[in-house]
Amino acid sequence: MMKALKNIALWSLIVLYLAIVSGTISDKRQKLLCNNLNINIIDSANSGFLYKDDIKDLVLDKIDILGKPLKEINLKLLEEELLRNRVIKSAESYVTEDGILHIQVSQREPIIRFITSKNRSFYVDCKGNIFPLSQRFRPHILVANGYIRVPFNLDKTKNIFVKDPNNLSKSRRTLYDLFILAIYINKEEFWRSQIVQVYVNKKYEFELIPRVGAHIILFGGIDNYMTKLENLKTLYVEGFNKIGWNEYELINLKYKDQIICTKR
């Protein structure tokens, strides 16, 4: 009986101590001010659109944080403000007991740069998200230009799939066909290194510009695009590696199961 009473008394003291400590910590937290920002851009090695100072400016321009009580900082609102920047893919924030606000962001990685027939230029990532060019960072990715029409309001649209490409005419669907091609090229290291540009001609057919070799590839439309590229790779590996890369000026892949090469 006495042992049970001692145990009860001991646990009561422990609970009381924890309550006092918790109350003290809570009271300190209520009074704690934000004194610094710690910013982490987790993919900065691969994508250089944003620097830490950019994130800091984005935060401080929108929300008065430094010197503000931590309890008054709306972290959800802060993250929403950061995500208004189209380059930012994700944003997370939290505060610590030393008065530091921690912000972690990741950036979008483009797979293609579009230059439209009206000379509008923008990036698109693998999910179809649209974001603007940067003055200080230009990734080495596929560029598409020529007769490219944008079937939506570019200034107000965040993702190309605001439209269903199946309901569009050939000329207005070209952007989506280029996106499909870019997805495939971006996945294959060989093509990512070799194909640097796609020009869309007046017939809305594609002309591919390679990095190696002084030739133009008449690709046609998006139909059978994987087979066309497989055939072209075979030509490169089994043909051009032996006879040289500058013997031809045109390689025509437009016709099914055929490769027509035009000599210089």
C-alpha cells in the first residue's frame, strides 16, 4: 500500500514538473521573435534559376517577418506566397526555438524552351508547367521554334494542359506534339546530347537540328516518333560512325520504315 502511494506521489511530481517546464517553454516561445532566415534551395546544383537572396527578397517584400513574434508568422501564407513564383516547384517552412525561420524550396526543371511564331519565349517542365526565362541562367535543353501557335493565354496560364490537345486543330496541337517529343528526348541521354533544336515549318512538320553532324533531319509529324528515332540512331551508330558525320545535308525520316539521305 505504502509503495503504491509512493509511486503515485512520484508520478504526480513528474507530471507537475513537466507541466511547469512545458509552460515555461511555451511562454518563451510566445515571446520569441524571428531574428533570421535560413534558406535552403535543395536542387541548386542542377538548376540555377533562383538564389538564396531571391527567396529572401520574395519573403521580405510580401511579409514583414524579421523582428516579428514567431507565433504571429503564418507559415501557410508564406508558402503560398512563394508558390506564386512559377519557378518554385515546392516550398516548406518552419521555425525553431532559436528564433530562426527555415525555408526550403525546390525549383522546376525545364525540358524544352518554346519560341513561338510571335516571338514569345518560355520554358515547360515534364508536367507541362509553364515558367519564364531567366536573365542569368540558361539551361542546355531542347529549343523549339518556328510556326508554333499557343492555343491559350500565355500570360494567364500556368500549365499547357489547360487545353485538351485532342480537341485542337493540327496547327494549334503542334505545341503538344513538341512536348511529347521533348519528354522522349529528355529521357534518353543519347538524344538529350544530340538533338538541340526542333524547327516547325509552314506545314507544321518538324526539322531536327543535331549537335554533331552538318545535316538537317526531316522528321515529319509526331507519328511513329519512337521508331523514327530508333532508325536514326541505327544510322548514326552503324553508318555515320564508319563513313563520317558530314557526308549528307539532309536525312529524311518522314516516310514509314525509310531513311532517305541526300548527299552534299
